[in-house]
Amino acid sequence: MDVYFWRRPVNHTDLQKTPLCSACEKAGGKMVDFHGWLLPVQFEGIIAEHHAVRSQSGMFDVSHMGQIFVEGKDAWPFLQYINCNNIKNEPGAGVYSHILTEKGTIIDDAISFCLTPEKFLVVVNAACIAEDFAWFEKQAAKFNVTVRNESASWGMIALQGPQALEQAAKLLPQAKEVARFHIIEIELFGVKGYLTRTGYTGEDGVEIMLPGDKIENLWNALLQQGVKPCGLGARDVLRLEAGYLLNGADADQTRTPYEAGCGWVVKLAKENFVGKDALAAQKAQGVKEKLTGFVLKSPGVPRAGCKVFAGGQEKGVLTSGTFSPLFKGIAVGYLAAEAAVPGTEVEIEIHGRRAKAEVVKTPFYKNRV
């Protein structure tokens, strides 16, 4: 969600709107175009919203995210095949993984939740919904399984921060009992939905999914509880501090999980999955470039596209960068493997000027959970 992905919309009617679009505008959200969606970049301000999530709680409209249901006798084997990580078939359990091409490159990063051994909910990135669903359908032909794209039917709010569980429990007492990376079915405002506990900010929190026509009820209830609405700007800073990938920038179909610093999601020991052979070969050979963290040692705000120099030679390029209230200028980008060593001094070219920076291990920020 780097600012390079945002632009002021020329015509709001050309953009997709979430069920919370009007509520966000009413709350003072400054609306921008994000991958064809009309979403708030900020409300009170990025720094204030960042502070709210790091110290109290904040909520984000993430209704643009996708929900794909996978159901049938082969639901689990199917998900095992299209994911490089081991998907759990224990009801309630969720797993973060990458969905890959046959070349081992990243189509999307997604979380698969087991509702029953024969029914799963896969939450995917907004910009990848159509492509993911088409890929699912293509691969499903080999299995006794059905896939349904229900993304247009759901609204979703991410409630994040040290006080997030306490705020959620005022409406859903069971929220505090949900383990990390798990899901439960809920009933709220007379309808059924889902509550998950994952997070994209580096803080604890929950994501609550309800039918689109009821999600505004939840938004208003949380506003009344004093939860601060937050936008894309704060979300981008928070996720970058926490070391989470931005699909389409930090990871895409030109990069593998090993190059993206996510080798831990690759389980080469499992029987088979799409892209396994390519990843096995790459692991044996090693990567030439890898996603690397940087902290500026001089003034400036790094952005995607900035070149990285080591030893006076161009060695890489940034994929995400921002100003962090905690660390000042931070960024990630692909750097030649020999230079991607924590402590290495580099220079990042910002508006024609080279700013001193240091290679660091990510995440930049790690909380208590």
C-alpha cells in the first residue's frame, strides 16, 4: 500500500466501493483509488492513526479483501496442492501461505482457515481475487472439490492494537478465547459471520466478517466504543514496520518465497505442490537477490523504485518505503545477495540524492504477541 499505489480518483463512479464506503466518508476519510477501489487513505492523520494502533486500538475497512470458499471431499488435499505451506485440517485452524505458479513464483499470499475437514475459507488479496479464483478453478478440475468466490457478499473490519481484543469482546465475548491464526463462526446483529485473529499491523487483533448489509452496524458500534478509524496510510506504515509483504510490490510473479524472505512457508518435505520442483532447485542453488530491510541514517523518505547502491555500485531497488514514527525512514527492496548482510552500509537514491542507510534484519518492529 505504498503511496505509489494511490492516486486521487478522477471519477468515483469508475471505482469499486466497499459496503463501508459511505461510512468512511462520513467519518472524514480522505478517499483515494487503491487498485480500483475507493478507500480511505487517512482520517485524522497517518501518525495519529499509527499511534492509536500501536498504543490502543484502531479499525480498518478491509472489505475489499476476497473470500473464496473451498468445499468437498478433497478440500484439504486441493489446498495442500496449491499452497507451498502445510494447510491444517483441524477445524478452527488457519495457515498463512503462498499460492504459486509452476515456476515457483508468487501469485498471492493468502490465509486458509479450516471450518470443517471438508470446508475451508481462503482470504485473499483484493487485487488478486479474480486471478486467484481462476487459478483455483483451473486446479480444482483435478480434485473432488468446488470453489466459490463470495467476495462481493462480505464486509470485513480489521480491529487492531493492544486494546483490540477488549474492544471486540464488548460485542463478542468469545473473541478473547480465539487463539492466534484461528477462526470461529459468530452471530452478530442477527446474522452469521466469522471472526479471525491474525493481523497485518504487527499488533494483536481480530478481523470480523459479516454480510455486506450488516457491516456498517459493526463500524458504528466500534466508533461508539471510541475505536479510531484508520486508513491505508497508517496500514502501510504498520505492516512495513512489522515486516509483512505487500503483494504486487514486495512479492509478485517474478519472485519466489525464497527471494521474498519467506522460505519458512515452503515445505519441500510434503508430497507435492505447485511449484515444488522449481523451489527445490532454487534452494539448492541459492538466490541471487533477496528482499532486504533498510533503515536510513540521514534525512529522507525512501519510496518504491529508489535505487540502492553498495560499494558505489547499483545493487538493488526498493519495493516499499515510508516514514515510520518509530524508526524514521525505513524500506525493503531486492538487493544482491552478497550485499544483503545486516550491518552493511548502503546508499539509497532519493530524488537524485544518495542518502546513507544500513541493511537491517526485519521485522523492524516486533510486539509482545
